[in-house]
Amino acid sequence: MRIEIHQNAPVSSELKRVALDLSREALAALHQRSKFPEESVHEARKAIRSVRALLRLYRTALGEQNYAEHNGIMRQAAELLSPHRDAHVRLATIDRLIESVGNEDVLSSLLREHVAERLQIMTGSLEDAATKAEDLLERFCHSIETWPTDQGNASKRIGKSISRAFKRARKELKSAKKAPLPQQLHELRKRGKDVREQLRMLRPLEPHRIDKLESKFDDLCDQLGEARDLYLLGNLLSNVAKNWPAGKPVINKLESEAVARKDKLVRKGLKQAGKATAGSAKSIKQLIAKRWKP
């Protein structure tokens, strides 16, 4: 579900509405976890990610204390759900690797079972994690009414927040180019997600222009995300190999494929990040000032 601002409504009331809609969307997704565990966690995490991007957009108007408190609540909710989403992604990634190397034999099936068992031990109970996340989301929903109202220059503050998001993305790109290590690439992807989510909310201001820019950030997030999945899977496979010597032949083959794919994706992701962050946020700031009701 794409949740966007209404440009003819006051800034603070719109951001409150969007934050509440996204939080309720996350709750609704988690309520479906018994029927669709993977999908519900994925949809809840996407909504939470959007809320955190909105909080950064509204950070100056919220004030640092309010921002830290509300962002902390949503960060905890995301951290509770992340291991379960990551486990699902690891298994999907290993399935793609097995298929790509044409090694769908008994050893590959046993390897997947070993990986699944290890992931289950690492992630723990989804029910416990989801219940705690729901409590945090309910708490967040109730607190939204305490957010400050517009003080006459909210549009200007939102514009500054967009500029800050672009600047942080460019900073992380510079760091990732200098040292393309997993943590640096992960930080770049997070900052890219911030910009992407904020652009999605602002889309009604000028859909065609914002869609083009958003797609660039979407591509870099996908490429660096898949590269990170391959890196983490490589670490997991190494740990499995230590406890299952018989699986080393297939593990070595998959690790080689994972490294080759990861390196290619990193190069593409960094190139795409350069394109996405090359533009200035100035035009977006001007759109906000011109078309969003103060």
C-alpha cells in the first residue's frame, strides 16, 4: 500500500495521519502472521521503515527528545522482526544459488535443511517477537497525538530534512567507495531507503519527477540489499561447513558463486548510488515550499 501526503492539507496534520496509517498497516500485517508468517513480517517491516523515514522528515519540528523517543520505539519493533525476515531471505537466497549452479541433488537438499535448522535456532519464536512488536506499535499510535502542530514554517523544515537525507546518502556513498565493506554498504543502503521512502510520501507534489528519482534509489537499495544477503549467507555457510564436513563440496561451490554475484552487485549498486545522489534536493525543497499548504 502506497501512503502519500495530501498537499492541500496542513503539514503536521498530514504527517500525523500518514504515521498513524503506516503504524496501523504494520499492526494489520502482524495480525495475519498465523496464516502468512513471512509475508506479514515483511509487510510490517516495510511499514515500520516508512514510519522511521517520516520521523526523520519531521525531525526538526518534533524536536530531538520527541524524535529520539518515537524513533527508538520503532527501531525496537524493527529489530524484533528483522531476524525472522532475514532468515526467510537467507533461505530464498540459497535456493536461488543452488538453482543457478545446477546442483539440486541430495547434498543440496541436506544443506538447506542444515541452514534452516541453524536459522531457526538463531531467530527464536516469531510469536514472541511479533507480540512485543505489536505492543510497541500500539504505544506509538497512542503517542502520535502528542506531536506538535505547525508553527508556520513546517514546510521549510521538511525541505531541510530532505536536504539532510540527500547529504547523508552522499556521505555514506563516499565512505562506501573508499572502503566497500559490508557495514559501509549497509549504511549506504539505509540512507538510500530513507530518501526513497520520503520521496514516496511526497510523490503527489510532482509524480513524474519524483517517480524518476525514486526509481534510482529503489534500484540501489535492491542491488546493495541482495549483495548484503549474499555476504551474510556466505558467513552462515562457513559456519555450517564447520559442523557438517560432508557438505563442504556443495558449500564451496555455492560460496564461490555467492562471492562472484556479490562483487558484481556491489559495483552496480555503487554506480547506481552515484546516479541517485548526484541530483540536488533543491528542486524537491522548492516543490514543498510551492505546493504544500503551510
